[in-house]
Amino acid sequence: MEPVPLLTHIQSRRSIRKYQQRPVPQAVIERVLEAARWGPSAHNRQPWRFTVLTKQQHRSDLADAMAARLQADLRADGVDEDIITADTGRSQARLKNAPVVIVVSMTMADMDRYPDERRQHFEWVMATQSVAMAAQNLLLMAHAEGLGAVWMCAPLFCPETVREVVGIPAGLEPQGIVAMGYPAQERTRTREPLSSRVVFR
């Protein structure tokens, strides 16, 4: 079987939110994470950390806790209860129905330290960029393994909730969640023309 050209592979990846109730083998999960750890990294400090949830109870606990926080935030915004119920329900279902949930976190433990806030902020941005690039590797490898996956930024809005429920150590900042499993849907997406996003000087 001929390998799929890289650009074709990248173009065919989609955010998949519905999954078969079929377990993902441990070896497959480890290959996906192995790809993630080879992402580009500022200073090669590799500030990413991954927490893998494969047990239904753990995924449900996380889904319920995050939904409760979202519900409280939306009520404080004065959002209609029907909209709140729909939004929180989608969020819960996505996590509960995914055979694998990976919480992607960032640590500043090995990053450089600066005495001024300006440079320290840039160092933090470099770490978060590194984690995002590792997550992209993870998503592309999941696709190569025949899995569907979706990146969710929700932990940015409730990091304390995620940290407490999942048991993430202090000092780690939850950046996102990847829900993953064998796909139970097909999706098509387009992109704007390259010419609308690029300027050559």
C-alpha cells in the first residue's frame, strides 16, 4: 500500500465529534502520544504533559464538572435556559461518548526565568505555542491511525475544575482536551483560498 502524501493527509483530517463505542488499543494511544512528543519545542524544553482518560467514570466526572461550570457562567451571562441546556448537553456528550479523552497541559517548570514581566510573558507564550504544536502532531497521528479526534479549548475557561477532577498536579496549566475514538461520522470542510491569507514580499 502506497503511503498517503503528507499534504493529502493534512487536508483530509477533520474535527470528529462522534465515535464508535469501540475501545482504542493502548498501543495506538501510545503511538499517538509518541508523535505528540516530537512536536517543535521552545528551547527543546518539551513543556507538554498528557493525562489520558480511558475509564468511563473518569470521563463522566470530568464532563459533569465542566458542564456545571459552563452552566454557572452562562447563567451569570443571562443566557436562556434552553440554550444553556443545549450547550452543556453537547459538551457532556462529547466527553462521555469518546472512548479516549486526553487532557493536554503545559508546565513552566523547565522554561527560562526572567526578572521582568514582559519577557516572562513571552516565555509563557512560547511554552503554550509548543504545547499547541505537540497537539497538532497528536491530531495528525490520530488521523493516520484511523481515529477521529477533536481539539477542545474549554479547559482554558475552567482550569481549576479540570485540574481538581482529573488530578493534575499544581503547576500544570490545562490547555485543551482531545476527544478521540474510531469515527462514527464523516465531515467535510473547506478553507479560504491561500491568496486571501498570504502576502508575498
